[in-house]
Amino acid sequence: MGGVQKALLRAPDTDESLVARLLRLGRQAGFEPVLLGAADLGGEARGVPQLPDFAPDIGPLAALTSLLRHAGTRPAVCLACDMPYLTAPLLERLAHEQPDALVLAPRELDTGKWQPLFARYDSPRVAPVLATALAQGERSFQALFKRLSVSELALSAHERASLRDWDTPADMRASP
């Protein structure tokens, strides 16, 4: 992305950075946002707790471990920082639908893969499964999800489009 942190890119519909937009949407949905990892976001996330990865060199499951530990007995919602089209109503659906789900996440239509970075986790029930997976050398969200009972958040075509992320400059130029 040209050396710019994705979280600091500007959302297409506002002048907010992507991280500021997601923090605002999260608060509107009733969440207490935290940031995962050690990225320097300058003043864009001032006052928001930033959790380092549970252990270095493990990958994204180390960040999930930190999030679940921080959440304690509360559910935890994990969002990627590069979803510029995410909507408040979709985030609220994730927060409230299927409240007893161990994990609630959408699936990609073409591959069947789960979307772990737009997902809600039952922290106290997922944490021990995650700890076991890490101890056994697991580093993949998809493999972790095979160990869990994941409930699907069914999405309309419009909702799927709102989860489109920015991985390349070409993604930024494409419309949702």
C-alpha cells in the first residue's frame, strides 16, 4: 500500500482514517474498542488500548489470544482494519445475532472459508480451544475454526460487498 499503514488510509465516504471509522462504528454498536498489534497509528487512535500479540512470531492467532484474554467473560468481536465499507447495521447484526454461538462469522461463497476478521467469539469457551491449538503448533484461523462449532452469519450480496477489504492499491480504486 505504498508504505502507508492500511489502518491510516482514508475511508472513501468520509475524511476519517479507516481505524477512526471502525472505532466510531464499534462504539456506535456498543463495543469497547481495543487495537491489536503494535502498529504506530499516531493520534488516530488516541486513548484506545492497544494490546500486543500474546507471543511474537505466531501470527494472527497470537492477536486473537490477546483479544480473548482482554475480553475475559465477555464476547469479543474481531475486525480487520482495512474494511472501508463496513456498515453500522452489519456490525450490529454481528454483535446481536445468535447470541449463544461459540463463533459467529460469515463464509466466503466461492471457497467456503470463514471470515475470522469479521467474527464474534465467545471468549471463555474459545480461549481454551485456541490455547490447545497453539500448543499443538496450529497457526491458521481456518484450522482453528475446524476445532470449533462455528455458526454462519448469512449475508446478503450488499452486506458481502460491505466486507470488501483493501489489500492492494487496485482494491482502493475499485468501487464496492
